[in-house]
Amino acid sequence: MAGKEGGSISAAEVATFLKGIDFPKSKDELIDHAEENNAPDELIDFLDKLPDKRFFSMADVEHEVSLLK
């Protein structure tokens, strides 16, 4: 994963482990889906830093991911 040294996860990596998800979803539902897709702990920890809100699209998730970098 690209984030191993820099500590940041890319939106593409997040999208990979959220593939097939239907929106809207809460942060906890995003994490559950990523776990079901065998996301590494590093990515789960990163998703846990997202704000507690409803996400209405992958673009919405990607926007929040970009704010965490």
C-alpha cells in the first residue's frame, strides 16, 4: 500500500476496498464494507478518521479522504 511510509491512504485505495458499496452509508457502514473486502488494518484505521456523517457517493468519500491528507 502506498501509505506505508507516508502514512496517507489514496482515494483509489479506499475505492478498491469499497467496491460494490451502495450509498448512502454511515462511516461505520463504510468500515464494515471495507472489512468484508479484507481491507488491511491501516486502511480501516484511516477510515475511522473520517467524520461521523452519512456519505452519499464515492465522490463524497473521496472528498473527505482528500481532507485527511
